[in-house]
Amino acid sequence: MLYALMCKDKPNSLDKRLAERPAHVEHLKALDAQGILKMAGPLLGDNEKPIGSLVVIAADSKDEAEAIAARDPYAVAGLFESVEVRGFNWVFKNPEA
């Protein structure tokens, strides 16, 4: 099943996001190599600066998706104010459909 990880950054944390970005990108590359990562990118604020992340992954359960989310270097570094994990049904423009 697919899960959307909707992660909201803590206020005024752009510097922390930028500092942790290389480790975050490596984490996503590892998930991609395992066939887990389906899509990812930053959520943008009105000023077009990152304020969070949207990551869609394949996992066997919500618990597994939450565990994957918790291992993200952004989460480990304490960047996120909140992380919401929801089942996701990719209907339109799904390249695997």
C-alpha cells in the first residue's frame, strides 16, 4: 500500500533543513533503490521557501510507514513540528498504473 508522509517543519527552521538536506537526500536515494520511494519533494510556503515535505512510499502497514518516516534524517534532527501518515491512492498519472 502507498502512504503519504506529510511533514511540517518547525517555524524558522530553514537553516536546519538546509544543513540536514544531504543526509535526507541520501536517505531518499536508499529508499528509492529499495523500491520504497514513489515520489518526494518539499512543501512550499507563500514565499516559495520549503516549510515541510511530502513523501509517498510503499509499505506493508501504517506502522511500517511511520517507522520509515521516523528514520528520515530530518525527523531525527528534530526539524519537523508534525508528521502525518495517511494511506494514499495514486489515481491520476501514476507511472506504475
